[in-house]
Amino acid sequence: MNAGCYRILITGLSGSGKSFFAEKLSALGYPAYDADKIYKLSGWFDANGQRHEPPKLLTESFLLGRRFLWSEPVLKTFLEAHRRVLLFGIAHNSKQLSDYFDQIGVLVVESEQVVRNLGQPSSDNAFGKNSQHQVMARADTEAYYHHIPGSWLRLEAREPELLTEELSQKVGFVIPKDRAA
């Protein structure tokens, strides 16, 4: 991994800022991508592997028996097509697909900030819009950070440029602005 070729996954819980950072960094010229916006990469699947379209508001009945997954063939094709990638996203199987990445970073956010982010009208996340989801988000936040592998980078910056500075320091090279690569 070096400034000429890297594939870095930036993950975190719903509401941690993944889509925000992907959008802002991409606009600044960084090779940042929102996993939720890559065609056919992610979706909700039942135990039989059948894809389901989510409702506007995720209900408990919808969530039971379904998992949000990434397609390994789509991920592999996407990463092969790009020499430099900052991929922002999470799925139930993203940890199992971590070998496709040179490095993994985790956006570390306090639980109350996660709840505030999810509740923003600008958030297109279907999770976090009701009090039940907010209770789940608080509980998930507390448990999630205790299970992060030691090799993953903890990223605490809250502004896009500060995130690239923090990431650059931790990976040992400056993340270049070069979306075309």
C-alpha cells in the first residue's frame, strides 16, 4: 500500500458519518466512494439469499431474518477497477470481506452523536428515525467499539480534511486528491 495504490475501507455504525465523509471528500477530489451508492454492491437479503427492497422506515418485522450484505463479486470488480479507493460503508459481511482492503479504519463516534446524525432530515438512512431505532443505536454503539480488531485504525476526526490528515498520519503517506485513478 502506498499513495499510488491503496484500497481503504472506512467503516462505522449507521449514523457515524460514512455517507457524509464520502460525499464531502469526493467533492474535494479524493477517491472516496459511498458503498451504498455503488450499483448492486449492497442489499437486504433473507436466509435463502433472496434480495428484498427495504421500506422507507425499517420495521422490526422487516429486520427479522434479513441481513444487509455486500456482494463479493461486485466488490471485487469495483476494487479491481480502481487503484485508489476510500470506500465508506458497512454491511453484515464487511468484516468477512476485509481481505480485499489494504487497511480498515473505523469512524469512532459517541452514541448521542450517532442518534443525532440518524435523526437529521437530510439523512437518507432508513434506520434511526424512531425511538426504538434510537435505543438500538445507543446499545449498538456501546457494544460495537469493544469488538473492533486491534489492527483497524480508530478515526476520530469530524471534518473531512481533518479525516484525511488523520488517516494519512496513520497509514504513513499522504492520501492524494485524485478521484480519476
